[in-house]
Amino acid sequence: LYRYNVSYLRKQAGLAEMEVGDFAAAINVLESEERSQPESAETVYWLAVAHRRAGHFRAFQEYLQRAEKMAYPQDEIQRQRLLLRLQTGEMSDELDESAKALIERADTYGGPREDLFVDEFYEARAQGYLANYRLFDATLALDHWIQARPGSLSARIIRADVLYRGMNLEAAEREYKEILSRTPDNLTARLQRADLLKLNQKIQVAEEEYRICLKNAPSNFQAQIGLAGCEFRGGKKVNEARERLLALLKQELDSPQRAAALFLLGEIARSQKDFDSTVKYLTEGLSLGAPFD
């Protein structure tokens, strides 16, 4: 009974992470449960779902095949394969008809987690539209999702991203603000809102958001370079921005991150008429083969 209770709670914890869109955390919890109960077809199935929603399509196929061999219900197996086709942007009249028939089953769905059934469908639909740059259709799918599941943070996060892609920056900023009113510790949403504020030239507010991010994640690169950008563009903390970037370059960074820091240092050097340093930083950044941010 104890093992059953632990297994149940761990599985539900994984599904809870999936519900809020933290697929990495969901995978971590479900992998732990799989090691404890390797014969559980349900755990293997949910691992497939988590990997698909995270965009790990090869892992999804492997786990789904395992779940199928372990006799997990065939309707669920086929539903996941249909969702994969939608998510990857496949387009055909036949697929549209299958998708329509699938969502019409939502009210009578008798499988596990009706809420996740709705989340999975609209998420896959929206991502498929985005893969084909159909922003209007993606927005429509997200509106339907939020209407069906008003409390879904995943839906709002994707809608904010779609608004950003469509350059509807003020609306995207408001969407992230709404997300943060519900989950103030959501680092991804706060970083995105800070980036939008900076893009909208609301430098002081953006700086405050980046500083909140760094309190929770001191080594986060996006927050560090975003704050440096605000310090520089605010005009009063240029030296602080320069020192921040030099310290950042001492950390282990990938090539695009290092290039972004070097380009911003070059911009700062140019503003201070230090042309030798400008050439040095920009040349080094270009040598990394990364585009300007």
C-alpha cells in the first residue's frame, strides 16, 4: 500500500508539472517513477506524452512504442500519433477532419485526465499552425483553448509568444503581466516580459524585472545580458553594464551567448569613443559565427 501511494503521488506530481507546462520537470519525475515501477505501462505512456509536448520526437516515438507493446489502450496510442502530426505542422484535409473529430470527443472523453486531453489538442494545433507561420489560425486555436481552460498557463504563455511574433508587443506584454499575476515565480514569463519592456523602451521597468529574475536565478544569461542592456541604454550605469559583461565572459558560455555579450561590449565601447575596443569586441564576436541580436 505504501509503495502504491508513493507511486501514485509521484505520477500525479509529474502530471501536475505537465499541466503548468514544465515538461523538463515532468520528465524528471516520471523517469524517477519509471525506475521504481518499470512494468507500468501508464508511466511509460505519460513519459511519451511529456517528451512529445517538449518537442523530443524521437524519445516520444520510443516511449510510445514501448507503451503500445505493454498493451496500453490503443485509442490513446493513436490519439498521440495524431497529435504528433498536428504538432509538427502536417497539413491535409484528412488530418483536419481527424482533428475535428478528436476535439468533438472532449465532452465524452473517458480516458485519463480530461483537462490534459484539451491542453494537448489545442497546444498541438497551435504549434502546428506556428510551424507553418499561420499566426491568425494559431491565435484562434489559443483563444479556443483559453475559453475551454481559462486557468491554463501554458495557453497564455504560447499566446503571449504568438502576440510577440506578430509584433503586437503591448498585447504580449499585458499577457505576460497576467501570467505573472497568477504565477509570480514563473521565470520564463518574467524574462519574456522584461525583454518586451526593453524592446518597448520601458527601460526602468525592464531593469526591475531583470533584477527580480536574477534574485531567483543569479547565473541566468538572459537576465544578465538583459540587465546589462538596460544599464547601458538607461545612460546612467554604462560602467556597471561594462563590468557586468566582462564578468559574464569569464563564465562558461556557448558561442551565441559569448557573441551577444561581445557585441554589446562593442556597442558600449563605441558609445565611449573607444574605437580600438569596439573593433576588438566586434571582430571577436563575428569570429564566433553568431548573428547580431
